[in-house]
Amino acid sequence: MITRSLIIASIMLSASSTMSFAGGENVEVMHYWTSGSEAAGLDVLKQLLEKRGVTWSDSPVAGGTGMNMVQVLRARIASDTAPSAAQMHAQQVQAWAAEGVLTDLSDLAKKEDWAKIIAPELVPLISYNGKTVAVPVNVHRSNWLWYNKKVFDKAGVQPPTTWDEFNQVSEKLLAAGVTPLALGGQPWQEADLFENVVLGLGGADFYRKALIEQDQEAIKSETMVKVFDQLRVMNKFVDKNYPGRDWNLATQMVIKGEAGMQIMGDWAKGELSLAKMEPNVDYGCSPAPGTKGDYVWLTDNFGFFTTKDENRVKGQMEMASAILDKDFQEAFNIKKGSIPSRVDVSMDKFDFCGKAAYADRAEAQKTNTSLPSLTHNAATGATKTGVFLDVVSTFFETPTMTSQQAIDQLVAGLKSAE
């Protein structure tokens, strides 16, 4: 849980940062990219801004999908010490825009023709009431399964393409003395598993009805019972030390061969690359079981907060422009594990998994199986997303809770959130 002292410390830091900025273009950037690969990607942007004469002040707030950061950010805005920019997911962009605190980027977007160079599905997510209010950095895919090839080869198993196969592979890994699934017991990581099982067992139409539309018939269906049943089976495939573990530490288990698999977005590939592991040599990437042909996406964006400080405004415009620089888009996304938010960036320097993600997205767009992630704030608003995370996490960590009880809690929670 975020502490009051952290919020106070952040506000005090913002005051000192503002003083140090006097006299030049500057940006204070709040984000939650604190793992090694995430920091490496962010360094590319820092260096580009330095070349453009913009001073960068770093304000990281560690934690999951950024909910800790949201609390700190809200306190900063309330105390009139908002940072220049903050990282945010799609629904968070819409929420902050609705509060009227985001800078209008429309003139810059028109000048640089963002509507033509940004992936078309992202344009509505960075727009509010006809104005451009954020800039997308990347596109992540969350329905990936990562596996250690040496572990798999030694156990004589292949990457599972269905959830039944996943269970069979996991049993063989257990028999070989290896933890089948690397996981951190945090609500968003458990919800990541959940949305992948929903898609893998129910298909794209069911995913859309249950998670995006929150259709009551879909949520109460026998398919949803099977989803929670599969989650319960997966309890025995994680190690006893999983509670509270950060996602990148779970990835380290795969890197070290302590675990066979991880179901995680392609930010995990950033950690694998940082460890000098090669795709199809040291590790493999495949769609999560049952999700071949589907593409579950999320996007990281930066929104910029309104200010009367001309130097900060100039810094904000430079940062927004730099994010869509083609060289930055290439260098950043290679390090981060994602693919560019621009549609005209060459994929030649990306690895096998990056090229596969790019190709799979294009195919999914043709078949209407490109789907926004629930867990990562792309599918619905924060309140309803929170209901799913709370129920799924409680279920996964409470062995006595039945699948039907979880569904009943989902139904009740979503009704209260309306």
C-alpha cells in the first residue's frame, strides 16, 4: 500500500525540482518504469531530450500497473504541484482529460501529422472532446507465454497451445523438480492470468462480452466457471514464495531456469534481452494457450499537465515530439520489448518475438481479434477494472473460495460500480 510519507516526499521533491529548473526548458516526468529494461528504455528518451536542450527530472514511483503512481499523482495535482508529464494507460488518459488537467497537444499533433503515423486504434485513446491530450510511446502485447528452452528441452516438453496442454506440461515440469509457472502474487499479475484464460477458453467474442461489455450472461456462464476452475488448477503450479513478488523477479526465475514458464506481456522480453538471452536459443515466445490469432494490447502514453510556466510548456512540447521520433521509437521499443506506436517504423532491427508481435497484430486487426487488455486499463474504466482485480486476486489466494462464489462477487461488484 502506498504510504502517506511517500506522497509527502514526492510533493517536497517536486518543489525542489521546480527550483532547480529555473532558466531553461525542462520536464519533470513521473512514471513507474523501474525495472532494468524499463529504465534502459527511458534513458533513450532522456538522452534525446538532452540533445534538444531539455532538462529531465526523474520522478519514479514503483509498483505494478501504476496504481501507486496514480495516488501520488492525484495528491500532487491537489497540491498544485503536478509534474510536467506522467505515464498513463489508455483509460487513465481519458480520466485525467475529463478532469480538465491535461495540456492540449492538438497543434503539435496537426503539425506533425500524428493521425497518419500513429496506429489507428490508438488515436481515439489519446483524444478527448476533439482534442489530442496524450502521446503513445508503444504498443505491448499481454497474451504471451515465455519459456526457458533448456528447461523445456530437458523435460521433453513443447510450449502448450491449449490450457489442457498447459496443465500437462506443468505436471511434467513439477515431476522434473522445476516450478512450472513464474508468478508474482500481485492483483494485476493474477488478473493477467485471468484475462488470458478467459480468451484461451472462451475466444475473442466471449472475451469481448465478458471483459469489455461486462455482459451478465457471459459472466454468469459455464465458460466463466471453467475459467475460474482453470485458475484454481494453476495454484499448484506456482511456488510457495510467490506472494508479493514483482513481475521482473518472476522473469528472473525463467532466466535462471528456476521456473519453466511465465505468462506476461512483452515487457518480460526486455528483461530477457537485458540478460543477454536470445529468442529461439535461450528462450521461446508463443501466444498464451488458446490465444493464437488473438492480440491483447495495451499502450503506454504520456500526458502533460497544464502549466503557466513557459519553459515547462516548451519542454512538454519537445518531449511529446521526441516520443514520436522514428529513431526513438525504434531504440526504445527494442529495449522495452514492445512494438512502436508509429506504423512507419522499420522492424528490421527487432528480434524474432518483436517481429512476430508486429505480424500478429496486423493479422488480428484483419480478423477483429485485436482486443484491449482489461488488466492494463485499456478495456474499461478504473472502477470496474478494480472489481475484476479484487475478485480474481481474492479467488487465487483463497483456496476455499469456489468458482461460483467468485462469479457471484464479480456480478455484485460490477453492479455496485455502475
